[in-house]
Amino acid sequence: MTAASGVDAASTIAVVGTGVAGTTAALTLRNAGFTGRVVLIGDEPDEPYRRPPLSKDVLRGTMSPGRTRLRAPDTWSQHSIELRTDTRVSGVDAEARRIIFADGTGLDFDRILLATGGLPKVLPQARGVGGVYTLRTLADVSALHGVLAAGSRLLVIGAGLIGSEVAATARDMDCAVTVLEAQPAPLSRVLPREITRVYEELHRASGVDLHTGVDVRELIHEGDQLAATDAGGRVHSADAAVVAVGLDPRTELAEHAGIATGDGIIVDEHFATSAPGVYAAGDVANHPNHVLGGRQRVEHWLNAQEQGAAAARAMLGDRTPYSCVPWSWSDQHGVTMHVCGWPEAAEDLTVRGEPGARDFTAIARRHGRVVGAVGMNRPAELRALRKVVSAAPHAEQAVLADPATELASLASLEVAGTSS
Ligand SMILES: Cc1cc2nc3c(=O)[nH]c(=O)nc-3n(C[C@H](O)[C@H](O)[C@H](O)COP(=O)(O)OP(=O)(O)OC[C@H]3O[C@@H](n4cnc5c(N)ncnc54)[C@H](O)[C@@H]3O)c2cc1C
């Protein structure tokens, strides 16, 4: 904490959102030596928990919901963090530095972090239709447990990361699974075409009835049957549907406070919003991309965690600009994929190993610079590449493809790349 930070032992820092971004921020404030008041507020009834297992072990029934808890229950009191669950913030007055709660009470703050995450996008055709589910919270997974069992028929609309994982888990549960995806392939938003093919094969080999390029026009629930009709007039029937077509960042508090938004809450490299004293981090934050330029909003666990920590330090006066590279993983049909950087931005792809054998690393270049990678069964190479992507060096494809190349050493190519 520096004198210039403007916060001291008499200050209050409020954190809205008890997801990984908010909780990490609250704990980082304490670990960084902040001795003032920390109030951590979330509208979910549960203690802070991890979302990634929801579409995997928790849905499958191999992990109890209680085991998703992020921290031991006494963590918050031990760190003198006032945890308020089941508490909705209905407004933030950025000028008066005051939170208004849904019950009409208020809280004055000196700094506030908005770590409000997002909600599953609503498919207009599915609005109000029975038998249609989304998956974001523990309550959602509990509702799905009520309808999924061996032999039940599940329709998954959207084959992004969450839809694909739900489809894979439901197959593990011996459900009959049909996936309808609007794009030409699953995971199109996050992976280059060459790699999405691996997933098409993986889904089909695991018994998923995968349909791509499908425009769902109508969803009807009659009796206990659900029917989705696509633009070609084909009807796909099921007992239930999971709609997983993306995330809407929860920007409403920022918008009502007059803070700049646009696909998320706009922040600078210190997570500061357009309003003094107000910060944002995690899935909701739209921040500068130090490798590709422009801005981005990332919806991955490790980013939300790293951003929460970085935002907390920034609130205490740390001026180190945030420059982390996205990192995520996905478990589907017994195969774990790791992704770093921005492989979807690839102009060319260098593949080490054998995609068909699900043992490979694919390295994405843009303008000759390494900007991302995706791999199966090669976590060490992916970890090395995360550091490489941060430096985004120029590298020849022949060098990247050579099994003798130590990938970690490529990060130092930046010097050669920038000076040439
Ligand atoms: C099913 C599922 C599986 C996933 N799997 C993976 C994976 O394998 N790998 C990976 O990298 N990522 C995965 N993710 C993504 C990852 O979990 C998210 O990126 C991360 O949890 C985002 O954390 P966050 O703190 O930014 O937001 P959130 O976890 O969404 O937390 C925001 C919190 O703020 C609360 N809130 C919002 N508005 C208010 C308000 N006005 N008042 C009070 N509280 C409010 C919300 O209710 C919520 O509890 C998965 C996500 C889901 C849903």
C-alpha cells in the first residue's frame, strides 16, 4: 500500500461478487497488508464456490456440491472479511461512493471492485419454454440433476466450452445426447478449424449426435417432451435441453452508475473503470490486450483469479500494468485440453505431435508472432508456451515444429524479433 493509493486503515473497500475474482481480490487486499474494512458481497445463497466442476464432476455426480467450496468457511472471519451472501446490490452511486442494497440499506465505500461475472445468454426461442436449462450456478446443476439420468434424452444447444462439456458429461451418464451448434464446428469461437475437427471426431466417437451449422427456429415443450425445430424443418426431440450459447456480462450496476461499458465494464491495465475509485475484474471486465492490441473480455477461471489479485493490488496503489496471457482447460470425453493465449486468432498453425492420437501441441502465429497454443496430453509444453505468448516473439514455423526446440527458450526470441 502506498501513500498515493488514498486508502488507509480507516478506509472501506467493497467487493461485489463472491466468484473467484471477488474472493481472490478480498484475500489479496489482506495479504497485501490492507487493514481497513473489507466487505465481500454476493447475491448467491451459497458460500463462495468453484464453477468449473459444475459441468464435469458435479453434474456427473462424482463430486458433491459441498466439495466445490472455494475456501474453508472460517477463512473470511479469520481474514476479517465481512462476507455477505444472499445480498443483492441494486445500485452504486460512484460519486457519493455508496452502495445501495436491494433491501434499501446502504454502505459507504472508498474503493469498490465490481466482480459481477455474467449470466448465460438467453436464446429468444427458449424464453419461457419448460424443460430448458442453463448452467452457471450450483442451483442450476441441482435443477439438472432432477432431469438427467441414464437413458434420458438431452438436447444441448451450443457447442462452446460449456455446452461441449455438458454433452460429454451427459454421455458419461448414459444419456442420449444431441448437440445443435450454429457454427460449422464445435468450439469455433475458441479454436482454429484444424483443432475443432478433433472435437467433432471425439464427440461422434463418444456417441454424441452432433449437428453443426444448425439454426434452431423453435422450441416447444408439450407434456414432458421437448421439440426443437431447425431452419431446415428437422425436429430434434428430447426430455430436456441445456442452452449454452454464451455469457452476458453483468454490467447493469456499472451502466446505472454511468460507468463506461461495451461488452463488459471497460477498464484500463490497472482495472480502473471510468469512475474514480471504481474497479472491475473477472468475466465482467473488458481490458486491454497487450499482445494482439485492442480490448478483450476473457471468461476463464485463471484469468478471473489473476485479475482479482491484480485489481486488489491496484486498488492499494500498485502501478504494475496487468499483462497476463489467458489460460484455460476443458475436460471432455476423458480428454483434457489446455489452451493459452489466442489460438483463435491464428493465421497459421504449427502442429507438434498427432492430433488424431489426441497427443499434440498446436502453436498459433499471427503476423509471424506466436500468439496462442492449444494442446492435448502435453501440459508442460502448454505451460512453457504461455510464457512465450506473453513475449509474442517472431518464430519460424520450422523452428516451432522441430521436436528438438525447447519451447520455453522461445520467449527470449523477442529481443531478436523486435530488433530486426
Ligand atoms: C459450468 C462452468 C464450467 C466452467 N469450466 C471452466 C473450465 O474448465 N476452465 C476455465 O478456465 N473456466 C471455466 N469456467 C469459467 C470460470 O468458472 C469463470 O471464468 C469464473 O468463474 C468467473 O469468475 P468471476 O468471479 O469473474 O465471475 P462469477 O463466478 O460469475 O462471480 C460473479 C458473482 O457476482 C454475483 N453478482 C452479480 N451481480 C451482483 C449484484 N448486483 N449483487 C450481488 N452479487 C452479484 C454473481 O451472482 C456471482 O456470484 C466455467 C464456468 C462454468 C459456468
